[in-house]
Amino acid sequence: MDLSENIPQQQALDMFLEECSLRKSDFIQKMYDEYYLHNNGYVEEVVQLTILDKFGFEPSNENLDIYRQLIWKYRQIPEVRDQIFFMKHNIMREGDLKIGDLAPDVPLLDIKGDYYNNLHSFMDKPLVILSGSLT
């Protein structure tokens, strides 16, 4: 059966929560360890294709693309936002900062390669912080 972007929200949520549960399984955690440095995307694909199959959808690349679009479509639902992006170390999440909030004091690296431990010492002048993640 082909997956549709119009499946009921509850069914999509059930799939996402099952995906989260599968990611935490010993088997998948061992796969994360095995493929951590070389091909972590392979584990993601195995997990999501397994979910498609479990819920009666053809585990095809087309359905996988639609499933991933559903994740983004429902990403603001708390159960999706807080759980679906579980990785090996469960550190991925949307930030909590809002305009006007004080930034957390974290070590910073300047363009010369020097570290600074007191973010708030920069607050008297404009500051641009670029951040990201490499997985």
C-alpha cells in the first residue's frame, strides 16, 4: 500500500512514536554504535523503512520520502517534537530561546581560534553566533 500525505494525524503520530521506540531498542542502538562514524544515515533508513512495513505501507523510497515529509508536517506536536528525532545520544531538539532571552553561557571560539568562556562579556557590542551540528 502506498503512503499518502493525507493519512490521519493520529496514525502518523502512532508511526512516529513507534519509530522512537524502535530507535531505543538494543538492536538499533547497536547499529548506531556500528555505523556511528561511517554511515549513520543507513540506520535512519532501516528504522523508517521498518516502520513503514510494520504499518502496512510498501517500504519504498517514494513512501520513505512521504513519511519524512509527514514528520516535518507534524513536527510542532509535542510528542513528535520531543521524541521523533532521538538519535544515539538524544541531544537533538529545537531550541528554547526566544528573541530577548539571555543566551546561555557557553564556551565560544573566535575566528582566530581562541576560546572564550564568558559569553556575557561580549554583551556590550554586537555579537553574531553561528552554531550547528555535524552528525
